Amino acid sequence: MKFLNSIQVFIIKIECVSVILLLLLMCILAFSQIILRNLFNFSFIWADVVVRMSVLWVAVLGASLATSEKSHIRINFGTKPLPKPYDSYLEAFLSFLAITVCVFFSLVALQFVSLEIASKSIVDSLNAPEWFFTTIFPIGFTVMTFKFLIIFLGHMHDAVKGPEGGKAE
């Protein structure tokens, strides 16, 4: 479990740096576009596309970061009134459902990217393949699957051993 947690910490650091750099890029490009359009009647055609694609990447990376902090959107399905260790079993079950959904979305996203590759569509203003920008979907959902797996294993550990490491009642 420590090894998985160290991998997760490494992934979180990469995600944080990526989000910061993308947000910085978005702000600089958006601000420069406003200045260039209003003062010089000029703009970079590619900048708007880069900002839109960056928003997409930041959204998926943000969802992944929220998952690692257990701040993701979730349904509290009767977890409050349950006694220990049953709440941990329910949380583990809900985490398993989240894993299942993320695996499904990862596979669908991978299929989407493969269709983009097969279509050979190009983002004209960047002269770059469109599939490159959509790779965030399978990557993001795969990373979220991994994070939900760690959450699941933590809940199963709590259910079996108890939250303090002793035996569950």
C-alpha cells in the first residue's frame, strides 16, 4: 500500500504542476489576445484553440486531483447512520462502483482517441493532430481509476482491521 501511495503522490505532483502551467498559459494567452485585439486589431489564430484545449485538460486534471483528495462529486448513500465497520464496507462498495465507471470511461475514451487517430483530423490553426488533445480523457480516467483503487483498498483495510489498525468489531 505504501508503494501505491508513493505512486499517487508522484502523480499528484505531476498533476499540480501541469494545472499550474496550463492555467498560467491560459491567462497569458487570453490576456495577450485581448490586448492584441483591442489595441492592434490583430490576434493569433491558434491562441483561442490552445486556451480551449487547456480548459479541457485543466478540467480533467482538476477532477483527478479532486479524486485524490476525496473531494470529488459523490453520492452519500446512507453512510452516516451505519455503525463501524459497515460504513467502511459501504464506502468500499461505492469506491468499487466508481472504479467500474472509470474503467468503462477509460475504455470508451481510448476508443474515442483511436477513432480520432483513424480519422486523421487536424486542428488547422495549430497544424496538429486532433487526437493529441483528446488523450487527456483516457489518461485522466485511468489515473482516476488508480486513485479510486487506493481509496477502495483503504476502505477495505479499515473494514477488516478497523480505522486504527486494530480488529474491526
